[in-house]
Amino acid sequence: MGEDQITAPSTITDAALRPFVGFNLKRAWNVIHADLSQTLEPLGLRMITFSALVLIGENPGLSQAQLAAALSVERPNLVAVTDELSAKGLVSRNRLPADRRAYALQLTGTGARLLAQASEAVHAHEARLYAALSVDERRILRAALTKIETAPRG
Amino acid sequence: MGEDQITAPSTITDAALRPFVGFNLKRAWNVIHADLSQTLEPLGLRMITFSALVLIGENPGLSQAQLAAALSVERPNLVAVTDELSAKGLVSRNRLPADRRAYALQLTGTGARLLAQASEAVHAHEARLYAALSVDERRILRAALTKIETAPRG
DNA sequence: TGCATTTGTTATAATCTATACCCATTCGGG
DNA sequence: CCCGAATGGGTATAGATTATAACAAATGCA
């Protein structure tokens, strides 16, 4: 009838956390983030600078405020990004004649070439990371993620 | 034949970033993270402290090293978590007689009650955030996330 | 003209994460 | 039994990310 001796469990289980979608999604994001960062690192890019390059290439001439909004980043936090891209000669910042407050962001030739190279690397990264997913699974995954993104907030 | 005047585009598009699964997943994670933090805040919990409570409840007596591994957190970063849970009287830290280096972490009565309350709130948060997903979509989403988590890394 | 707004920017703070190092304790091989 | 390696908890610290306040220059509107 003695008290049970306190001992540490020999194996730890996740089972109570696994039913939460958010937990699984965070774990998947950790894997993606680590692998993608590693993919971009040899190109001298981070996730945020790669995303910025893509958006500038797709929307040439956009302003930093527009880019910040598109990236869901606060304007002050974008300054370091554009500074970095400009210092590397990947992006040009020209004052707009029509609005001398704003910069028109454009890819340089070097920037366009690095973007093409980085896009290829990121596609390879995704192909490797999602190799186990069928076409249907990928389609449903993307649809589900979009629904979550636009879900009604608390 | 003059040069085109540089002007900022009137609308910005995501289209070049959307094909990347990682981009969609990060956006979804941002939404989940914000909504879940807001859900836990009135209970005095953060994501990491809630997850810790769940794991301690599920694996009573586990050590901090075991908990850190289960949470994918470095041991130094877990100290603030257990300190916080202990200070709030939610978790007890008792030295193991068998190994006086380690703590046996256990929920207190208060901790168990708060965990039940928080679990209910998190389930409600997930029900709301994933309301637009069908049963099949949720199943495939979770399966896909698990496959990503265990995908071969670069 | 005058005033609110916008753009880019600086400074600053909060949070999260990762590494190096420390001490006490435990473990394993000789 | 003894000593070195490994482990558990902890401190200090640095880096990265994110958020807010405030500012000057420029713009737009009443």
C-alpha cells in the first residue's frame, strides 16, 4: 500500500498534441523553414529577400509601402530588406517623378538572373520536400491552406 | 519613341508566390498563430506553455530534458517555460529520488483544471478556424502535414 | 493656404531561437 | 573503487524576427 515511487516515463508521447491541426502545421512549417533557408543560403538570400525579389519581378516599379503590404511586413522592417537587396545590386531604387516620396523598385539584370536561379532552387526544394504527396494531396493541401488563411478570425 | 514614364503599379499581385506550397503554409501559420495566441491570452498561456501543459498532463513525471525534446525546444529555452508554469502553480517540480539531477514535472490540481479549460478553448479555436474544411479535407491536410514533417531533408 | 495623410526611415522593444559554458550528479570502464 | 565522460538543469549571450512610436519630406484635399 506504499506510495508509488516517482520515476520519469521511459518514452514520451505526442498523442495529445497531434489531434490539433495547428500543432502539425507548425511542425511542418519548421521543416519547410529550415530546408528552405538552407536552400537559399548559398545564393545569399533569405526567405524574406527571396519573396521580395519575386514580388518586385512580378510588379516592377512598386513602392516599398506596396511591397511591405504584399509581404505582410511592417514598413520599418522592410527597410533592411531593400537596403540589403540594393547593396547587393539586385534591386534598383529610383524616386518616382510623380511622387518624390516613393521609390520605384525594379530588378537589375543581376537581380533577375539571381531570381531565376533561386526560383529553380526553390522549386527543387519543394519537389523534394513534397515528393511523398500525390497530385490530389497537393491540390487539397493548397486549397485547405488558403481556406485557413481566409478563415474568420476570433 | 520616348522612354516609358516610371509609375507605381496600381495593384500588386501575389501570383508568382502562390504556386509555392511553403508560401501558402506560412500565411496559414501566421493566421493560426495570431488566432491561437489570442485564444490563450485570457487564460494567461502562450503556445509554448499550453503545449508544455498538454505534454506534462500526458506524460506525468517526465523530466525537463524529455519535455524539451518533445517540444523541439533547446533546454535553455525551456527553463523560462517551466519557471513560468511553476510560478503560476500549474506544475510541480520534484527531484527524482532515483536521479537527483532531474525534475519530475507534474500538473497540480490548478494546472489540470486550467489545461482542461484551455484545451476546450483551443478546440473551439480550431473548430472556428477550420470550419470551411470538410472532413476529408481535414484528414488529407493532417496526412500531408505529417508527410512534410517526415520528408527527407536537403 | 493649411492640415491631415503617406513614404521612407530611425530608434527601440519584445519575442523566439540557438550556442557556449557552468555545476552537480550519474554512469561506465579499468 | 576511482576517474573521466556524459547527462540534467541552469546562466549568459547573441541573432533573427516582429511590432510600435516618432520624425522629416512630400503629397493631397478642403
